[in-house]
Amino acid sequence: MIKDIMNKESITCRDKFGKEHQIPKERLSFRIGVAGILQNETSVFLIKHPRTEKWELPGGEIEKGETLEDGLKREFLEETGIQVVNPQ
């Protein structure tokens, strides 16, 4: 997929409000994100996105200098109020 993107002059991106923007490929940057799965024998924990109202896994972007594990713990706490102790 990244190879296909880089063959184009620009791509269409949506900001966090859903507005579309044409971005020249020279200005593209990528962000690393995490998402967590909390499950038991019969259920998977999902959150409802406040803007899109779609169900999704809790998660978000990793902050600069943050490990994936620490980012997952922080995002889970921010979005759910649940403190993750030992992610696996």
C-alpha cells in the first residue's frame, strides 16, 4: 500500500474532523499508533468513537520517546479509564 501511495503525486487525507485534504507526497509523514484488545471468553471490549460513532478498539498515537507498551497503557487509560498492568 505504501508503494502505491508513493507512486502518486498527492493523496487524499482526512483530518480528525473528517475534512478531506490533498497532500503532496513530499509532505507525507507517518505516525505510529497502537490499539488494544481486552477480551474474556465471550466478549471483546470496544469503544464508540465520539465523532464517527463507529465501534473500534481503544488506542491512538504513540508520543515521541514513548514505547509501544507505554503508549498502549496511556491510550487505554485515556479512552476507557481502565489501567492496563501487564499488556501481552
